[in-house]
Amino acid sequence: MITSRSLLAVILVLTFVTLSFAQSGFVKTGGAIFEVNGKPYYFIGTNYWYGSLLGLEKNKKRGLDRLRKELDFLKSQGVTNLRLLGGAEGSGLINGVIRVGPPLQPTQGQFNDDVLKGLDIVLAEMGKRDMKGVIFISNNWEWSGGFQQYLIWNGLVPKDQETRKLTWDEQRDIVSKFYGCAKCKESYNLHLSRMVDRTNTVTGERYIDDTAIMAWELGNEPRPMRPYAHNDYKAWISDVSALIKSKDKNHLVTIGHEGFMGTESLELFEQIHADKNVDYLAIHIWAKNWGWFTGDKLAEGFPNVMEKATEYVARHIPIAKKLNKPLVLEEFGLPRDQHSFDPSSSTDYRDKYFAKMLSFVGNQPGGDPVVAGANFWAFGGTARPVKGQIFWKAGDEYMGDPPMEEQGLNTIFDSDKSTWKVLSSTARAIRNR
């Protein structure tokens, strides 16, 4: 016969076991490595920013069916870490392009919580497949609204510059004002809180308790943009990181940084990642954007690409070691051979480049490994470019390339067999270590 006291004891034990199990899958840092359940966690991942938007598609074939098919494919290839867009801001033209959406924050301070159902869905599906996600909260760049939209809302962008294509200097002048704009930062914090404080409508689980989330990321490539903004930039990173940690003690926090190219200062890069609430470092590597090869002459410039990329990673490893925090190669991409956008064209140079970048994960010579993961840019899954059309238009399926870039430029499709051979073999080697 079970007494009430015995029954209570059983309930307490089951509750403890349930809570222990629920907490067991969070990614933590153990010095310069990640850990899950006390074991080292190294990963091969991808940028899948549009994954949080697929569940919002009314057409199931373009939405939920596509999402499930793509997640199954990624899992089968050993790609289990996904970098996701949290929520876009505003709508319409910005910097000459139509941004992605629908927006979580259509107008300043007003939120469409239904948009987060897309994030609910992808996290629920990832949880079923034991995948981890890094969610970036906003964007330095215009393609999801981002910092420029906050500045537009608060009257800090000249009317003639709100929608037209900006020069690089104009964009730097505008975005650098974000870090000193109190109202902009207040709205960003509301945007952040909408996600961090959320309960998943699919699973009924609070986001802060969801082991499918690895980390919250302050933004996609937040740059100070101008030297005068450095102090406000550092203060913003410190303030936002502390805010996230005050709400969520289970998940990691990172900045979403490019490395030296994002600050033009390794000293500043080190200072912002030394913050006690920033758990790991990230760098991005963009050979084409940074002029490591010219125009469509990838073949001629490829030796320089390999040399520069290797050197770029090497410059940041000592900082990670000094701070005793993991380092992630969070973005790296390369066009197809002959700079083609055609999914049927070859990817010989990209495959060699990916093999080199992935080789750093958990495998630095001459010391303890600090490169703990790599997320290639970017997965395009089952989508394909529209023939005869270079840039994205509203209503097109999303793929890895954002609207301001040629569709197919850096996207890895599910049909890219030689690239997947490189990715899957590396993922398998990491699992077998």
C-alpha cells in the first residue's frame, strides 16, 4: 500500500529526474571548448536564417514540408547547428532592397507575435532531431530592417536616404548612430525581450528552458562603423549581454562578430569579447567582399584566398586562448566556379576552401583547440534561383543569399554533392574523435 508520504516522495523524485533531464542538454563552455552533458561539443553547422520564416508560409509544400525535409537532410549530413534570424523590423524598401519578412516589429514598439510562431516551429522540429540553434536578434545590415530601421523610426536618417541605395560612407554614418540612440536601444531591448521571454506555442516550453537553443546573438555582424562610436558600441554590447543573462541563465550569449574586419582593431575585438557575459567569440570570413580576388576571377585569386583566410583565422586564435573562450567560424562562403549562379555548375574551389576552413574545428596544431565550430554560409536547401532573374523578389522562395545579393551567389543547395561530401566527412570525423 502506498502512503501519501510515499507518493509525495515518488512525485518529488520524478520531478527532480524530469528537471535534471530537461536541463541536461544545454550547451555550456568549459574553458575554450563547448560542452553538453559534460562532454566536449564540436560542430559543423550552417547559416539557415530563413528557417524561422518557413513555418509562416501558407503553402505547406513551401513551408512546413520544406522545413522538415531540409532539417532531415542536414541531420543526415551531420550538420546539426543552425544560425537563425530571430525577427525582422519594418517592411518595404530599405537601402534599395525589399527586406525579408514578415516583421516581428512592423512599427516601433508594436509587435506581431504571430511571426514568432515560425521560430516556435523550427525550434520544435530541431528539438526532435537533437539540433542546436543560434538566434541572432537584429542586424547591422538592411536586409531584415535591423539597426537602420530603428534609426529611421527615430528620425535619424535623412528622408532622402530612408529607401534609396546608400553609399558605403552614408551607411557607415547612419548605422554608427545606433549605439548612441537611447530610443533605438529601448526598442531593440523590447524586440529582444519578445523572444527571450517567449513560451513556444508548439511545445509549451519556455524558450529559456529549451535545449534546442544554444545561444542568443546580439546581432548579425554588429559593427561600430565609425571610430567615434567605439565607446557607445562597447557599452551597448555590455548592457545587452547583461540584460540577456538577467533573463536567461541557461543559454550562451555571443555578439555575432566578424573579427578584425568588423572593428578594424584586434584590441577592440578582444575588449568586447572579454565581457563576462559574452561566452564565446565568433568571426566571419568574406573573401569576395574583402577583395581577396577580383571580379569573377576566382581561379586566379584562389591561392590568395586560401592564404588570407588561413591567416585571418590564425590572427584570432591567440585572443580566444587568452580569454579562454571558444571561437566559432560563424560565416564563410565562396561563389561557385566561374562565379556562376547556376546550381548545376561546378564548385571545385569552394569545396577546397570549405575543407580548409572546416579543418580548424577541434584541430589546431601546437596547442589546445579553441575553434569549436563552423557554420558555413549558407544553406539553400530545395530552393533554386529563378531563371533569368538575378535578385530576389517578394514571393520568391528564400535561399541562403539575402535579397541584396545575387541569388545563388553563396548558396549551398541540397544538390551540391561534392560540397556535401566535404561537409559530411568532416562532421563524421569530428563525431569519431
